[in-house]
Amino acid sequence: MLGTVALLMLATALGGILEETGSFEVLTKKMMSKVHTTGSLISATIFSTFIVAFASGAQFLAIILPARTFVGNYKEMGIDTKNLSRCVEAAGTVGINLVPWGGTCYICCGNPWCQSG
């Protein structure tokens, strides 16, 4: 159980560092220069959510960090922020299950009742 808690604490620290230093915003600015339509903005949101999920392994971080980064872009393009919420929620909750070092897989595979033998 300590391993799970440590993993989540480290992922949260990584998210705080990425957000406070502006590193994630710098990474997404290059991608945002190519965004001109609603579809491309939604695709960029989903892609960045997957990137955060694979980089951190934390579901809540994969949802919160892209949402806070892209909220201004959605408002600027006149798209309701509920669409942003739907995108990051869908990609974050489903995408984290694809990450073998994510908290979800760690809990399931580390659980002695889930192991055979």
C-alpha cells in the first residue's frame, strides 16, 4: 500500500512542478499554433491528456493538468467548457487504464487477490 501512496504523491508533485514552472504550457504552445478548428482543439486536448497520463501514471493529474491548461483556448474559440470537461474526463479515465505503471494497474496487479497461483 505504501508503494501506491508513494506513486500518487510523486505524480502529484510532478504535476505541481509542471504547472508552476509553466513547462506544460510551453509544451502545448507549439501544438496550439496548429489548432484552428474545434475538432483540432478537441484532438489536441485528448492527445495532451494521454501524454500526461503516460508521463505521470496518475488519473487525476491526467484530467486536471490539461483541463487547466486548455480552458483559456476553449473560451477564446467560443466553445463551452463542458466540452473540455468531457474530453479530459473521457481520455483520462479510459486512457489511464492503458498505462501499465499507472495507479490503476498498480493497484490491480499488486493486489494479492488478483494474482493467480
